[in-house]
Amino acid sequence: MSNSSQDHPNVIIFPPIILATTVALGCILQWFWPIGLLTSMGQAWRIPVGAGVFLAGVLLAATGRRAMVRLRTNVSPLLPTTALATDGIFRWTRNPLYSGGTLMMLGVAFVFALDWLLLLILPSVLILHFGVVRREEDYLERKFGDQYRHYKASVARYGFGI
């Protein structure tokens, strides 16, 4: 990359804002127009399953973040990437922070019976995919070339072969 002021992915928005806005909007919509689907399913399974999904998301995102910090590369996509993370959790998923954030939202939806949040996860993930992830991938391919292309070909974008 020749111009250091352009040495970062041109993401449309800081990713945590997408997740936080989705949760906030889900809570607001649930408050004013409750659907009641998750509430009708009962707490006996919904809360423990939701808590487990949330904790799995936290673990996934935290593990990814730790790996990036250990490499001394920037975690924020608003800053330049200084190293390509390919070890640890990055052997199974290229986007542990975003996959983890999605799991956290799903867990919150189940624990607090937020039907609207459950519905809003899909548009949120689409915004994240096209407005952040795809732009990051283009940036990493320009910056790291064949090294990133090889990595991209061998590791699933969101884990589990996806």
C-alpha cells in the first residue's frame, strides 16, 4: 500500500456500533411492539441455552482479540493491519470477533426473550458482511497478496465451513 492514510479497510461503520445498534433497536421494538414468541417458549431452556450461546460468543471474540493483540496488530478496522492473524482461533475462522458478536446477540435475544432482536440479527449480519467483512477482505488481499489469498482459500470466513 503506497498511501499510509489509506492503509486500512474502508469499512462503512465501526463494527461494534452495528451490534450495539441492533441490540438497542431490538430492545426498543420489543418494548413498544412485543411479539411474545420467545416468551411463550418458557424460561427453563431458553435462558440456559441463551446464556451458553452468549458465553460462547464472548469466548470466541475474546480469543480472536487476544490473538490479534499478541501479534501486535490493530484490532480496530479503522487502523492499519500490521500482521496477518492465521494461528489459534484464526485457523478455524477468519472472523472470530464478528462471529462471536453475532453469537452474543443471539444469546441476548434468547435470555431476555427479545423476538425483535432475533429478527434484526439477519439484517445486522448482512450489513456487517457487506459493509465490513468484504471490505476488510479486499484490504487484506491488497496488503498481504498471496499470503492472504492462500489463507482465505483454506479457512472458512465464519467458521464451520461457512
